[in-house]
Amino acid sequence: MAIEVVRIGQRIVRDDRVTTHVALVARAFGASKIFMTEVNPEIKDTLEKINSTWGGKFQVEFIDKWKTIVKDKKNAGFKIIHLTMYGQNINDAQKRIAKDQDLLVVVGAEKVPREIYEMADYNVGIGNQPHSEISALAILLDRIQNGIQFEKEFLGGQRKIIPTEKGKNVLVNKTRD
Ligand code: SAM
């Protein structure tokens, strides 16, 4: 099962930090890739540094048109989940989302184009109050994977955290420094 994310639109500069956090959540919560439009290219560098330090192969791809990706992924058999506060409440939608299915999760920035509501297989609200694309993505990814994403190993990094009750315990791979 592949999970990928596409971020539609962004307010230049103002949204850089939010978009970076959407990408960080996608990576840490088990997605393999994020597609983005109109963003600061430094976001890709940031995620590459995170991969190099903490492992894994999370990918960032810049795209011109979100619609092309959504169409291509639909044709490749992915189901499209659009996160919107207007959608079916996650507590109901969760039962309908097919298990072991490749998924493309669409998150917006400001107002999203009307067409995405039609193109999506599922329009899902993480509750039906406005909050944030970062929190919405995190909760969706957790609900659809039931926490399994936190068992995943991020291989090949320079550092690996050994979870500990107090303090910090980090293994450093000297061959990767
Ligand atoms: N009024 C905008 C709209 O058209 O949906 C809200 C924009 S909000 C700042 C940015 C993004 O956060 C939305 O496009 C959506 O992906 C996500 N979001 C915010 N609240 C949400 C909720 N309750 N459930 C699901 N996604 C949400």
C-alpha cells in the first residue's frame, strides 16, 4: 500500500513553514512522497537533509498542475482522499476507506478549487470545524494506519533515536557523517 500526498496551492512565503510541516508529517506518518506546487525550493532541501540525518527515502516532487497528478494517480489505481472540513466526518468515512489501497491524500492551503470535490473518491473532514492541514493530515494518516506507521524503520540515516523514558539516546552512524 503506497500513501502519497499532494499539497494544492500555497500563499508564497507566508505558507513556507506550514508546507514544510505538511511534508514533515507526511514523512513521519508513513507517506512515501509529497507533490507540491509553487513552493520555495528550499523545502525539498530541508526534507533531503532530514532523510540524510534520520533515514528513509521520503520524496518531494514539484509539479506544475495538481490536476495532472490527481488524474494520473486515479488512472494508476490510487483512491483520492481530499481533506476538507466540509467532508464526511472521519468517524464515518474511516469505515468506507478501502484497506490495503494505494492512496493519494489532497490537502489545501487557502480556498481549494471546486473540481477537487468531484475528483476525490472520499471528501473527508477531520471533524467539521476549520483547523489546519497539518493536523488534518496527521490524524487521517494515523486513523488509516492504526499507529502501525510508528513501527516503521527509517533506514540509512546518520542518526537513530533509541526511545528512552528520560533524556536523549541517539546512535550515531560514523560511516555516514
Ligand atoms: N476554507 C478552506 C477550504 O476551502 O477548505 C479551508 C482552508 S484550511 C486553512 C487549509 C486546509 O486545511 C484545507 O484545504 C484542508 O485540507 C485542511 N483542513 C482544515 N480543516 C480541516 C478539517 N476539519 N478536516 C479536514 N481538513 C481540514
